[in-house]
Amino acid sequence: MAPSAKSSATKKPRKPRAAKTPKIAVVASGPSDNTNAALLERRQRAVPRGVASAASVFVDHAENAELWDVEGNRYIDFAGGIAVLNTGHRHPSVIAAAKAQEDRYTHTSFQVVPYEPYVALAEKLNALAPGDHDKKTLLVTTGAEAVENAVKIARAATGRPGVIAFTGGYHGRTLLTLGMTGKVTPYKKDVGPFPSDIFRAPFPSVRDGITVQDALTGLQNLFLTDAQPERVAAIIIEPVLGEGGYTPVPFEMMQALREICDTHGILLIADEIQTGFGRTGTWFAMDHSGVVPDLITVAKSMAGGYPIAGVIGRADVMDAMEPGGLGGTYGGNPVACAAALAAIDAIESEGLLARSHEMGDMFRARFAEIGARVAPYRMWDIRGLGAMLAVEFVTDFDSATPDGGLVKSICAHALKRGLILLACGMHGNALRIMVPLTASDEVLNEGLAIFEAALADAIAAHAV
């Protein structure tokens, strides 16, 4: 289990805003029978099955850490739109900033007519990112797009083609990013071949008996067998594995990677798409280790629910591409830029970095207590940084066999009781916590009580 890191925030968190049920004007877009069952039937006819949904209910409106479906049922949201809502659903200042921008203009394409919100957000991200060197930021739309551009920039800056990623890492679903993603099902299944010059190194894993030294030895062996270091442009790593199981990179591993990169002229890319903007209790998860990467990819909670992503990096590296080599029609959308600036301000002004540590401590203690009482010898690990936590389940402690079936059952029973949970891990046997950092203690405790009941339901069902 990863130790808790000390908070870098000094401000006392404000009292989380109270949940309100907003008045929503519903615009009819189909049959008047607007039930979950009717919408699910329409979805199955209109949307490809490859687009999976964890829940079988359809949202009508949401506020902070709660949402309501089209039938009026209330749910506590521990998924946060897959770690997108650190500032909660519909944060008032984020919504206000987006609406104010919409009243001025919504799109020109920054490559045609530039605008101040893009520049202001780039300046803010440059200031927040670790390291005292000069930085520049490229804004795009999705996390996968950010990762692809980081690789392009690294190749242009070094004149090298190779990229090294790690077992269990997740970097996107485009063909290039899938080549770096280290998990086959469901992401890579049946869609190869993938781009060349992408190599896989072992990730340190207590479960698999892979120590930090084993992982580093594996990387050195990769240099000897497949990836000539002089032809490697970048090493990319998530500071905390996302889809791979919410496992933090040991700090000594990250420090060793920095040394290896410096020795061989390789750029270190930190994929902070899921870990950034307060999720782990610091602006970026790299802040915990003290290691400064050359490039950082960001997205998800940067804009409080609006689609935007980016690459932050050393100015000399970011300037490697020729004019026109970077960009995209919607990259750095002005409405999303305004929302991001407001979301970052909310994280600062509401003390959400400190709140992440506070929530992480609460969840760790409650999970340990609930596991010992309700599911002895099934809750194998509680791990993470700050409020980016996972609880891993096994069939028994002796074999430590991953129990993805139990986790799937927990999620299903939790949904029935009004709690949204998501699984992760190579075997789908870990529950990950991505609840908004703005959630009140009252809502968190209610959600934990539902989790306890759902766990008991799932244990009972498995015992039959």
C-alpha cells in the first residue's frame, strides 16, 4: 500500500457546496416514454455495441457529487465521469465562465484567429507544471490526442522514433496510443497491427512479485534486446496506473527513470491525464516524487467536464515542430479554455488539494474497517495517492486470485442502491474511487454506507 503523501496545500478547504436539484428544461428528442428501459432500447438500436456503458440508467441532471436519472432516481457519483469531475458536476464558477464565453464567441479555430483564453490557459498550465525551466503548452481536445502529440513532439525534438511504455499503462484508444496501452481486452482486441517502434517494459508490481529493481533490469534488458537507447525518443508512464489498477509508481522507480532518460538523451513523458488537477492531492502526481518530466499530457479534470486536453513541456522541446505541425480544428476551444481557467481557480480557492488528502485518509480508514468486518480475507489491497484510490478484491488471501466477478457484482448491487462505482485493473478486480473533491462528508459517508451494503450483497450472492 502506498504511503500517504504530505499535502502541499496550505489553505483550509471551504465547506463543500450544498447539493441542489436544478430545474432542467427537457427537450424531447424521441418517444415520450422517457424511461431507462425505453432509452436503453433506443441506444441498442442506434449506438454500436463497442461503446460500452457501466450503468444501465440514463442521466437527467446532476449536481456536485450526485445525479438523477430520467425516472427521478438519485445516485451518488463515485465515478466522476472517469475522473473528469474533481470540481463536481456543474460547478457554479465553471458553468458561469463557460456561459460568459459563449456570449462572446464559441469558435474561430486558434490556427485561424487566435484568442486570449487559449493563451491565458497555456500561461496558467506553464506556471503550475513542475520544474523551473521555461515551458510552453499545446491545447487539443482529447487525452489520446494529447498523447499522440507528445510522441510527435518527442520524435521531432530528438530525431528518434522509439517509444517505451509499461505493462498495464493506458494511453488512449487511437491506433498509436493503443500501441502504447498495455492492456489487450477490451481495448486492443482484434484491431492490430499497431505502429512499430513501440516497446513494452515491466511495471513494478507487488502482486506479480516484480520489484523496482526487477522492472529496471527489464528496462535495461529491453535496451539490449529490442530498443537501442540511441533510437528511443521517449519513455511514457502514468505516475499512477489508471485502467491498470490505480497503482502508484514507486518514487525510486520514477527517480531512476529520470536518470536513465538523462543518460541516454531520452525524453520522459508523464501521462497525467487521469492523475492531474488535484486527484492525488497535488496539482500533478509527479509532484509527489519530486521528479520533473520533460513533457506532461493533461485532460479530464482540467476543465470541470468540458472537453479539453493538452501537452505541457520544456519550451525548447515544444518548439521542435515547424509552424503548422501542431494543432487541430477544435484544439483549445475557447469555451473549454474559459471553463478550465475557472476549474483551476476553484481547485485553488476551495483548497481541493488539501481536501483530496483528507478524503483519501477517510476512504482508507473506512475501507479497511468495512473489509475486515464484511469481507475478511477478500479485500487484498487499498492503494493510491490522495483521493485517487483503489480497493482490490481476491478470492482468498492465500492464493490472492483476482476476483473480477465479485467486483462486477459489487458495482451492480451498488447501482441498485444508488451508488455509481467503476472497476479497473488487469483482471477487473479493483474498485477505483473518483468522487468529486467537492463532495460533502455527508454524501461521502452515505456513499460508503451504500458500498458496505453492496459488498455484503455481493458476498452473499457469491456464497450461494
